[in-house]
Amino acid sequence: MTIPPNLLEERRILIDARLSTRSMVLEAIAGMFADSEISGEAIEEKLLEREELGSTGIGFGVAIPHARLKDLQSTRAAFVKTRDAVDFNAPDETSVDLIFALLVPEGSNEDYLRLLANLARFFSEAENRELLRNAGSAEEVINIIGRSEARRQSA
């Protein structure tokens, strides 16, 4: 399993967001995920609970906040590129400007862990991080992730 190309939708991508704290970032993400199926407050609460267990900052200016929700029917993703770096208590003590958030249904454990591993692998590549930092639109973000997956599958 790689990063599914249809996982990330343009409406769930923020570019150069003016968010200065981790709480503001998580609130914005929850707002992008909220719909008639699940409230933004419930999503934000789950994301905050996960952050309390340990930072989702993975280093290199990247965080992958994630949560499992019992009322969720399908996996959702969001991407935020902040204008200024935000403290996410990352292990390398680097502030974060690239955030890829993930919500998964409560029972999808194996796929969830594989997807997190694939995201970590994607963001471990300096070229991917640099391309995303230079992206100017949601469409460009989706294309960068898609091209990376295409390269990975053809290797």
C-alpha cells in the first residue's frame, strides 16, 4: 500500500496558512475534516488526545497528526503548509511547516500503520519536502505526492 492518489482532496489543503501554534493548526485541520458525519470539535479533541501521547512531529519540519475515530466511515487526509514554522515538540526540535493530517476509522489498524509508514517514508526524502515547501497551490501539492508515488511504483 502506498499513499492513495485520491486520499487528498484540494478542499483539504491549505497553502501558506497563517497559523502560529499547534492548537491553531489542529483546529484548522479539524475544520477541514468536519462534516455531517463527524463534528470539528470531536475531531480536534481526538487530534489533541493523540498529541498528548507524544508529538506527531517526525523531524525535518514535518508533522503527521493522526487519529482514529469510531464514527468515521473512510480514511481522510489534509495537508497544511504554514507561512511560519510552528512548534510541534518534534524529536529533532525543529519547528514544523509541513503538516499532513490523517483520520482513519477505528478498526482499520493494519492499513493505518502502513499508511503512516508510507507518509513517514515520503517525508523523509528531502526532495519531497522541498517541492512541497515551494508548492503554490493545492493542485500542485496533489501532483507532487502523485509524482512521488508514480516514481516509487516504477522503481
